[in-house]
Amino acid sequence: MTLRLLYTSSLTGLLTAFRSCLILVFLNGN
């Protein structure tokens, strides 16, 4: 249970970081 929760939270954190990186690149591109 705890391992699954940790995996889900880490995956969500990765997605959030990836999305923010994409937004930064998009803003810098313009």
C-alpha cells in the first residue's frame, strides 16, 4: 500500500515537473 502510494506520488511529481519544463520552453521560444 505504501509502496504503491509512493510510486503514484513520484509519478505525479515527474509529470508536473515535465509539464512545467514544457511551459518554460514554450515561453522562452516565444
